[in-house]
Amino acid sequence: MNAPVETVSAPPLIELVDAAVASALEPEVALVEGINWRLLPGEYWAVGGLDWAGKSDWLTTVAGLQRPAAGGHCLFGADSAHLTQDELVEARRRMGLVFENGGRLFTQMTVAENLALPVRYHRNCLPAETGEAVDAMLEFAGLKEFTHQLAGQLNRSWRQRVALARALVLRPEVLLLDNPLAGLDPRQTRWWLDTLAALNAGHPWLAGRPLTLVVTTDDLRPWRDRARQFALLQRRRWVPLGGRTDLSESSETVILDFLSA
């Protein structure tokens, strides 16, 4: 008789264990507590919460940009508290982070210069190689017409695209996005939803490799048929919601209230 075949699940890319997330402005104030969460390869998470629920602080904690107020945090299988600075830099290179409203762009630099920065910082590339990577990403994100324009001169929706392009230029394994649809018109919203779906499915830009996605949002409705895993940050609690079927069939008041907001 053949021995049973054991199924080995993929290790989590990022993990929070009994974690609490604090405000970056007030580190002594815990915004969300009791978080147990694992991000597996290929997943597509949408994490909802109202304003001031701690979504941005949760996302920067996930990215390793701030320490959890309590509990554990692992990046690619390693306890982030024990990583050296070089190891942290390497872990962050494997992630792309898009801040809300195109935040943290260098407004006095051109769009192309913003995209070239991570390539120059993380890779020892020749100028021609950097230019090729930037040109490819400008084309991908529909930004060619803004190549030489200062990032600070763009409106919010186009700055948001530049932020996405900069986060993708190194072909990360994980993409974290903070409220990416905020303030977008219907046409821009559809572009984002379609583009993220293509990336998660395995876009040619990533050589067909599915990109693992995590978005935070103050409105889960646009993500109901796009993301596959859902959670809420509510009243200082981490509330797992399950998958699409769980979300659509739920009769819990907390979920119905948020989806009808």
C-alpha cells in the first residue's frame, strides 16, 4: 500500500501573531488588538474600516515600517524584530507599498525620476538598464505622456498611478495598497480594479507570476467581486470575514452595516 501523500502548505509571506497596532503619532495608543493574520502567496485581501480605524497604521505595520505595539510580526518567515538592517531592506524590496493619494512621491522630481529611484537604490544597474525598466513601467501604467512632468504637478488620480508604478518597478512579490480607490472617478476606478486583477492573476510584467495583494479601504463594495479574502478593523478589533461567499451570505449586522454604508 502506498503511503499517504502529505500536503505541504506554502509558508506565509507575512504574519501577525497576537499583534496590536498602534498609532504612528501616538505609539502608546493601541488602535487594533488581538490580530492573528497570515498572508499566503497569491492571496488577494481587502481590509475595510472607517476613518481612524487604524487601516494605514495596520498596513505600515504589515510592511515592517513600524513595529507592532504588542505581539509578533514575521516577514518572509523571519521574525522582523531579529532582522538586521540589511535584511529588513531586502525584505522590503520584495514588497511594494502604495500610500493613499500618491503620498511619499518626490514632488519636485519628474515621474520618470520617481520610478528610477528604487531601481538605482536596490539594484546596481547601468543607466540603460534603469531606463528600460522605467520605460516599461511607464507604458504599463499609462504614464508615458507624463514622463518628464513633475510629480507634484499631477492631480491626485495620476499621482496615485505614479505611486503604483514606483511600487511595481522592482517586480515585488507582495503589493500593499492603502485605500487606492479614494477620490477616483469611475473610469480610473475601473482601471485600478482591472489592473490589480490582472496582476493577481499573473501579468506578463511579472513573467506570469501571480502578485499577492493587500488593499485597505473605507468601502468594501468595489472589492466584493475582486478580492478573495476579507477582514474588518472595527472597534479596536480584527474581524475576519472569510471569502466572497461568506461576505455575500453573511447576516451579521457588523458586515451588513459596513457594506451598506
